[in-house]
Amino acid sequence: MQTQETISTRSITRRRALFSTATLLSGLCTIPTWAQDQEAQVKAALRLVRDWQLSHTTYHLKIETQGQFVRTQGNLYCYPGNGPGGRLWKLDNHIFEPQEARCVFEQTSADIIAYFPETTDHVLTKLLPNDADLLAPGLLGLPVEDQIMSPTKVCTISDIGDLKELRMVFDPRKLKVSPSKADITILLRIDSAGQIRRLEQKRLGLSQVSTMTYMTFDLNTVLQRIPATPNPSQVSNSKTYDQAFQDSILFFRRQKQV
């Protein structure tokens, strides 16, 4: 007889953790009237990020995230294609905490597809047309300065060593997240070329830091490293994304028990 296994509420709420950074980055501000100078500099920095990304269609980016209740490692593969900015992407995201799971996200014209290698589930995320049109530019590093800044209350910039740090305080009501009175602070560090090096999210007394490492810009190397996924036309409708995510958690839980 099979026993019913349950997934904690925290793990379910974290299942989209890999999207949080991209969504916030791509959700781009009404300009605060009291800080025109700072906002102009923030805009210039975001424009630098955009210009760098537009001139680099191929790379493998490792994203390591650590927080009080989350630890993940993502590998983002961008390569030339017919997507936004002249490229396509796959994101291989491995969540280690709060509970282990792994999923490969792939951009298609109709939806963002999720493939779970260990369980072979291949499902639609149902993120288009609303979420993914924000998600994709964020993952690709193609922010539009005014759009990024519109849900913010404060935008400032400062020097941290040889990096620039952008501090953006987002209004949760404009982002439509709860609780509505708990601001979201993003600290984004970029180098002089416009590469994102570090991103920190702060909210409700918690902090989550993502470090970015560009592994290669060589097309052949990127294509060799991209994880294999089934043909998008073979996606299954037998499970929802949430169900497939839960099954991935259960797979890794059972592996540890063995």
C-alpha cells in the first residue's frame, strides 16, 4: 500500500524561487522627484546592462543563490535564436534548500516549458502571456530602464570597490505581492562593462544573495553544455507544473532515504 507523502507549504511557496530575481529585474519606475541625479545614474547603469546583453547573445552564466531558507544553483544558457534579443535560453535550476528539486526551463514561442530530468515530467508552466513576458527579459538581462523603475519607491547608486551598486526599493502593491506593506529591496552590483555580478534581495528581515559567474562565451562550448530536453511538441498535459514540481521533491527525498 502506498502512503500519502506531503510537501511542506514552504517548499511550494519556494518552487518559483528561481523566477523571483528575474521577475523583479524585469518589472522596470516612476522616477522619484527628489532624486533626479541619482535616478539618472541608475538609468544609465541599467542601460549599460541592457547594452552589454544586447551585444552578447551567447554565454553560460552560473547563478548561485543563498539565503536563510533557500539555496539554489542555476545554469543559464543563452544562444542565438529567434527569441527576444535574437537569442533563446534554457535555465537548469537545482534547488537544494528548503527541499531538493531540479528543473530545466526552456523558452518557446507559446510558453515556458519545464522539464524534470529525474522524473522525466515535461509540462507547461502556464507563465505566458503575463508572467513570462516579464520573466524572459529578466533572464536574458534585457531590462527596459523606465519599466524597471516604475514599481520602485527609491532608486540610488553608489560605488562598492570597482563595482557600481544599484539600490532599488520596490512597492509590493505595484508588484501585486503580499504583504502589501513590506517593501522589497534589491541591491544590484554591476561592473564597468555592464555585467551583473551580484544581486541581493531583502524583505521582512530576510536576505537572499545571488552571485553571477560568466563561465564561457564560446558558442560551441555553450551548445555542448546545454542540458538535453524533449522536443517541445511532446509536452504532456497529464500533470500541472505544481504537481511535477512536487514529484521532483519526492524523488530526491526518496533518494536520500535509500
